[in-house]
Amino acid sequence: MLKAVLLDDEKMGSDLLQKKLALQPRINVVKVFNDPMVALKEIDDIDFDILFLDVEMPNLNGFKFLETLG
């Protein structure tokens, strides 16, 4: 089973994606973030396989977020 993390600044978007992923038996959502700055602080402590990432977010877009991680 794949452990997934979701990051979307819009709660409605992350809620919808989480509901859709719940229908997939091979994916388990372990954490949902709606603030990229909070995600940056906490993501290193999470064991996950895949990140579903919004590209257009205020303060830190998805590409900058990935650069900061790596």
C-alpha cells in the first residue's frame, strides 16, 4: 500500500482529492496539509511514498516547495 501526503492550499481541493483517493485500495492518505509552510516544517517526520502537490499556492508554489525539500 502506498502512503500518500496531500498538499493543497485550498481545503476544498484537498478534501475532494482525499475522498477520491479513499476509493483506491492501494493508497492510504497519511497526512493532509493546507499550508506549505507548515508542511515544510513537518514533512520530514512523516513516512510516505507519494506526494500529491498543488502547484499554485500563495507564499510558496509547488515547484519552490520541492526545491526546498531536495
